[in-house]
Amino acid sequence: MGDINIYADSADIYDIFEFKGKSFTDITVQQLTDYFRQFNVKTVLDMSCGTGAQCIPIAQQGFNVTATDLSLAMLAQAKKKAGNTPNLQFKQANMITVSEGEFDCIYSAYNAVAHLSKSQLQETILNAAQHLAPNGILIFDVFSAEAMPFLPRNKVLDTALEMGDTRYVRYTNFNFDITKNAVDICQEYVIQRGFEDIKELMHNYCLQAYHHDELAEMIKQADLKLITLSVEGMKDVFNEDGVCHFVVAQKQ
Ligand SMILES: C[S@@+](CC[C@H](N)C(=O)[O-])C[C@H]1O[C@@H](n2cnc3c(N)ncnc32)[C@H](O)[C@@H]1O
């Protein structure tokens, strides 16, 4: 988990690069709240809230939300975006050990659990299972190892946009290691406001991907019942299905 610092120097531009300037991931929020309604969820823990792309609209819909994240910089952005949103409280916590009481749903969205090693993900699932109310649900999404070999192998220009007087450009290089099912990512940010000097940032980090059967086994190890294991994760950024697993599991 050594790469979490990537969020410290870029929390203020995270939404611009990840969501092309949007503040919320509407499709993911809809997926989550559909399950909340199906499973009668009232209390929610977002254990990797980032800048609040899911937890803010979810709280605005009346769910009672606790939102945690390891990064103080990301939490600061989320708090700024949330303003005075009722039913929403923020705290700093590590999702592996987070302990903020019992919830009807605990979720982690937008591939945040890919920052964890495999053993850390198993610990996180076990910890979440302990903090679920009876019949409560755990939801997370994570890169699919089946899809990773199809990522582009060359350097791609993944963002080029202009907002107000500022231009935002990002190059991304994916390198999938099939022996570890992990993706090494190298990202180069170029930002220029007006005619000011160009600001450059470099991020190098690694994301863990999973096979369908590995995730099913991890859910089983935590004594949870698998409800859904689809490839419909991160639909706000990937138009096609298959890139990211979407897992829903229930405490029995
Ligand atoms: C890709 S962002 C996703 C954030 C948000 N859910 C979204 O959709 O934008 C990953 C987030 O996971 C957080 N994170 C990574 N490892 C974590 C950990 N062990 N515990 C809590 N948060 C963690 C990062 O700080 C970051 O905010």
C-alpha cells in the first residue's frame, strides 16, 4: 500500500482527470442505491470515499452515510464538495481495519481496493463482514484479471481538456504483469493555467487485478453469501462491460 501518496498532490484535480470534471459517478451511485433499496439499507459506510463521488449523492438521497478514506487530502476535497450535506460524516480510516460501528451496507467504489495486496483485500472483506448488520451487504468493484491483458500496451493520451483558463493533459502507460495479475501504471500530468509555467506531476503505482474465482473464494472465506459477481464495475468510465468486477455479498 505504498502508493497512496499519489492522492496527496492531486486531490484538487482528481475529479477533472478521473471524471472529466464531473463531481459524481451517477451510474455507480444508481447501481449502489438500487441494491440499497433491494436490501432495505438505511445505514452505509463508504470505506474509500475519495472526493465524495458516491457518498455525497447517496447521503443527499436520505441514506445515513459514514464516509472514510486514508487520504486526508481526498477527505478535504470531499468535505468541501459536500458542504452542509445532512446524514453524512467524514473520518480518516484505513479500510483494512475501519471500525465505525455496524452498517446495513459497506462499500468501496472505483477500484479503490485494487490498491490493496491480495491478503489485505481478504482482511478488508473479513473486517467488513464483522461490521455488517444481520443481512447487511458488502459491495466493491475491482479490476478483472481476465480483462487486463487487453489494456493498451503503449503510452496513451487519456485526458486532454480545457476548463476555464486551464488545460489538463495526462498520458498513461499500463504494464500488466500476468505473473502477479497486477498492473503497473505510470501517469504523467501536464497542467497549464493561462500562460503560466507548466506544472507537471508523475504518478507511479500498482493496482491488483482478480480472477472471478479468486473473488468468489474470498467472499466464501468471510462466510458471506455471494449475491452478484458481474463485470459491470466502473461503468462511469468504461463504456464496455468486462474491465472491472462488481461484487455484492450478504451477511447471513
Ligand atoms: C480511485 S480512488 C476512489 C475514490 C472514490 N470512491 C471515487 O469513486 O472517486 C481510491 C481511493 O481509495 C483510497 N484508499 C486507498 N487505500 C486505502 C485504504 N487502505 N483505506 C482507505 N482508503 C484507501 C485513496 O485514498 C483514494 O481516495
